[in-house]
Amino acid sequence: MTDESRGAGGTIGPPWSVDLLADLHAGVLDDQEAAQLWPRVNADPEARAILEALEATTADLSALAAEPAPPMPAEFAARLDAALAAESAARQEATFPAAAPQPAPQAEQPVAPVVDLSAARKRRNRQLGWGAGILTAAAAAAVAITLTVPGTTKTDTSGVAAPAPSAVGGPSVGSDGSGAESLLGGGLGVRNYGPLQDSKRFDACVTAAGMDPNVRPEGVRPVTVGGKPGVVAIYTTGKLAQFRLVAFGADCGPGNADKLFDKVVGKK
């Protein structure tokens, strides 16, 4: 479990302060301080593990925004309805006490306002839906950071929907990379080179594409692009909740990038 007290007392450097890394990741530090810290952070496996957990949490929270709010359990809905009915009855009793003289019956008597239980239930469900969404997001953030162990990049992303596996190999997306956003949920922290077999061949594909193989992706996983098997690499862009996805075909190698798509997803 990450110790959030590390770096207390103004120390900048190993052991790293989680608050400092979070500020660096969020881009709230001034340019000069960020420029000094990034090379040191990128060279420290423990700091990188914390940053990868923050990236994974960001991806999880982005996916949660599209999830429908769960309905209120029937037990609590019934209790709230009963409470609303009791409150309405109490107000009517206060307006027309049983012991007080009652006015003579008239053709039309003014009636105290009564709560529309159906409308109240709809308002209640909307409000509780928002509350449940906030609690779910907070829980996802806590779980993602808690499950990150220094020196590893394994993060729980079970709450993020992933595309259905393809018979050819890996999740399937469009030939232009459409639907690639869903690859983030099961791809961050993963090192599965699929048809490329190992990192050496993957680095050869990256080099052939004119990219720097020393810039390590946040995840690599098999993918099927328009029926063609390959792998997709997930890179950070330096912007919060934004990633660059680059897919290579199974035939890529030295001198043959076989790039299937290269696109940026997430917050613009």
C-alpha cells in the first residue's frame, strides 16, 4: 500500500511525496519546477508506479462518466415513501387539528398541499443517482491507488468496460481505430505483446515508425484492427485524462512499421 506520508518536511526526491507527484501529474506546478522534476521522476521506478496509478484512475473515472446511475434499492425507496406520506399527514393534522371546531361542509373545501409521491420519487432518484456516482468515483480512486505496489504497475480496472474479444486475437476496433477508447480499461499497466511475442520486436516496430523506443508506454496489449491482428501501445500525452494510442500490425519489424492507427483519445 502506498504511504502518503513519504516526503513530508519539504523533501523533494526519493522517497517521493504522493501529494507532490499528484501536483506534477495534474500540471499545477510552475514550468521551471516541473521541468526539473520530470527527468528525476521518470528515472525512478517507484515514482513512475505512482504516476501510472494516477493515469489509470483518471481513465477509470473518465469511463464512469458514461455509466448510468444505479437505481435506489427498493427497501430504501419504500422507507422514503413512507416518510413522505407521514410528513404530509402530519402537516394536514397541524392545519386541521381533530379537537378544533370544523367549519361547515361546503361544496368546495380548500385542501392543504399534498406531496406528489411519484414526482418526489423521481427527484429523489435523480439526487441519489448523482450521489452514488460521486461515491463510486471516489471509491475507484481509492482502490486504484491502494492496489498499486511500488515497482509494479498492476491496477484494478475491472469497473471499466472493455470491447469484446475477437476470434482473430485481442479486442476488436475499427480499421481507423474507432472504439479505441475502450482499450484503456484493460490496457494500462499491461505488458502483453501478443503476436509480436516480446519487447525486442515491439521496440523494432516503434523504431521503424520513427518513434523513440526509450519512451515506454503505459501499457501494451493485443488488438484486432479491422480484422487484422496486432498490438496497441498506450502512451501518456502530458495532459490529464488524455492518451495516445498507437497500433502496430503483426508483420511490423525493422524497416516495416505496419502502423494500423495512431490517435489521441480522452480529454482534449
